[in-house]
Amino acid sequence: MNASDLPANRYCSIAQSLEVLGQKWTLLILREAHRGRNRFADFRAIGVPTDVLTDRLNLLVADGVLERQRYQDPGERARDMYVLTQAGQDLLPILASLAAWGDAHRPSEGTGLTKFFDAAGNDVTLSFVSGGTPVSVDDVHMEYAGQS
């Protein structure tokens, strides 16, 4: 049974999202895709076992997060590369949030190497905003339809 099948989770967009994103390797594959890596060998280089990588890529394609596109290097056989769809591109704030959380709550040597910047090269960060004004996370509350 999937967690999103349980009554408490049925209407929760977080539970629904975890059906696609809930595995460690999935998020690391998406990290690499957002860094411009899109070939099987690129993803394999992060240490994911081949069978797991094949499974995760197939699921991400089936869920509309990645799209397979054929390519062929000169003198080589045709292969698939994996390109972010709009749904995949829309996951960048999730990765940025995870990176910020890891920097704050799981610091280690080398932490903070993931940076986010705009087209001009300026650092960017995520925040809650209401009417153009930043809102402290302490002042933000969460609820969802289906449960009060």
C-alpha cells in the first residue's frame, strides 16, 4: 500500500509528491539533472547502483519529470539522455530548500557547496513572501484540504 492511499494522506500534496520523489537516489538524480547532466553515465557517476538508476529513470520518465531524448556521439551507438520537463524544472526550489536545510541542520566539511544564483551571477535564496514582504518561517502555518 502506498502512503498516499491512506485516508490521512489521500488529499495531501506532500504525500502525492513523495510517491514520485521519496527515494534518496531520485533526489540526487534530479540534483545532477539540474546541474546539466543528462546521460546515464553522468548519473551513474554519483554512485547509484545500475539497476536502481534504471528503475528511477524509468519512474521519473513515467511520472513526467524527465523526458527521454535520443542522441548519438560520432562513431557510437544511439543512446538515451534524460532532459528535465517543466515538472522537473519546477523541482529546483525543492532542491534549494533541501540544500539550505542541510547546510543549517546537517553541516559537515564541504557543506554549502551547492549554490543557487540568477542569470547575472547573484546569489539567490528561497523565502516565504506575502505581498512582496518576506515572512519568517515562524509565522507561516500549513494546512491542506481533506483534514482540518
